[in-house]
Amino acid sequence: MISQNTTRKKSKKPIIIIIGIVLFFVATLIGCNIWYKSAIEKPNSQNAETKAFVIEKGEGGGDIIAKLRKEQLTQSHLAFLIYLNINRMNSKLQAGEYQIPQNLNIKQLAELLTKGQINSDKLTIPEGWTLEQIAEKVEKDFGIPKNEFVAEAKFSNYDIPSYFTGIEKTDSMEGFLYPATYEIPENPTAGDIVGRMFDTFKKKYTENIQKQITTKGLTTYEAVTLASIVEREVAKAEDRKMVAGVFLNRLDIKMPLESCATIQYITGTNKSQFTYEETRISSPYNTYINRGLPKGPIGNPSIESINAVIAPTESDYLYFLSANGVTYFSETLDEHNAKKAQYLD
């Protein structure tokens, strides 16, 4: 016969287990709550410098959080996701270009990304603009001295991706400041703007692009130099591919490029025709008197012009002429001169 005391002891065990489980879950919930509150209030970093960040149209919360984590703009992607869901902010994240201070906590970061970029001005840089033109606009719009901006735009001030080739640290960043429309924060420095434009270039000019450029026997610096000439010679995408092909044909046979765009760069003008004397100006950028590519880029090209260098239209053309918005191509000098007489004279 089982005693009554034994029965009572046995009946207490399930209760003790249940109480233990409840206490465990309560302690876990308390611990999670403490962790969560700390995670959303704690600054991401002590560094107040901004980082460029872009939310593309159609990107979901998960994609955005993954990018934030990659850019080291949030310490806890899980806490950020929980915060968005609890506050029903997941669908309110705004597409756009941001300059995000690295010391924001999760609450501040969520507020910034759901309200859109605040306290900023737009800076629009057209394709093909030179460093000089960009510096003049930055001085006009933001009060940053032109010479200060130009001095900042040196590779020695920035990290260069290992797959970029042919670049010297002393080189100007002409050609590597990507033309686009940017949201610029209040009271920017020259470094804020140059860094943002170079970051955008690096996102466009990928390692895969460099692999394709290498197959053509070009360095990064040479490819961007050629793309900058193509950019300023013609506007239409199909013409860019043709013109890139013409210049590559000339390079292959060591024929001078004879690009009017390089004379425009030297003289600081936008003329479409130059005198013989102007084409004899002594300059490492003059492609009439020097064979091969000029010293460096003559402007800041778009990714479309870089792609034209990667995948040019193959032909036997060695000459081209732009007149009244149309580009005419020729295989021989006689054909080219005949077209000049027909369309320019």
C-alpha cells in the first residue's frame, strides 16, 4: 500500500516543473526586453561622420536591413527589424539617397528612413562635366571654395579598390566623380561631396567591369579616360558604341585619336570646330599631336559611356563627324572630307 505522503510528493513534481518553466520564460522575456530596449537606444557608433546610403524603389525591409548591416550602419539587424514591425514602419521606408550619420541609434535611424532625407539640398552633376565645372557649381551652391574642392579630389585622400588599375595616388579624381543627382546634407565639407561621388562611382564600376576592360588590354584609368572622351563626343547610346569602336580602331593601329573633345578640355570651351593652330596646342591632353590616350580623363563619364568602351560596335570606321544631331562615319579620309564638305561647309 502506497502511503499518502508519497502520493503528495509525487503530485508536487509536475507543479514544480511547470513553475520552473514559467519562471524560465518570464526571465527570458525580461532579458529579451532589457536587450531590446538597450539595442534600440544604443548609438551605432561614436563616429558622427555620414555614410552614403541608397534605398532603391521596390526594395523591401529585409533587403534594406541587409544593406544597413553591410554598411555597418546598425549593430543589430534583428532589433531594427523588430522595431520596424512593432511600430508598423516596415512599409513606410522611403526610397531615396541618404547621408546617414554613423552614430544614430535604431529609433533615430528608423525615423530618418521613414521620413525621407531631411535638411538636405540637391546637387545635380550632368554627364561629362569636368572637375573644374563641378567645383564651380559646388562653390556656387554650397559656398565651398573651388580650390578646396579641387584639392580634396585627389586619390591620395581616399581608399582605392584593389581591382582599380593604372591609378597613381597623386592623380586628380577627374573622371571618377560620378555624374548624378545627390542629396547633400546641411553644411557639407568638400570631403562629404567628393566622397559621395567617388562612392557612387565605385558602386557603378564593379570588379566584373574591370575584368571585361582587362580583356581589351586597358587599365581602369585608361578605360575611364577613353569613356570620358566618348561621353563628350556624342550623346546617343548607339553613337557612343560606334565612336568607342572608332577610337579603339585608331589605338590599335597607333593612329592619333584627333578628338575635338580633348581640345575643348584644353581650351575650356565648347566649340565644335577648331582651327589648325588650336589643334597644335602643346598639351599632354592634345590627341591631335600625341598618339594614344591623353594624360587622363577629360570629364566624368556615365556608366553608359564606360559600357560603350567595354562593348563597342565593331566596324572598319576610322573617322566620324557630328553635325545637326547626327553622327556620320567613314572608313577613309576622302570619305570623311566629303562628308565635312557636305554637312559642315
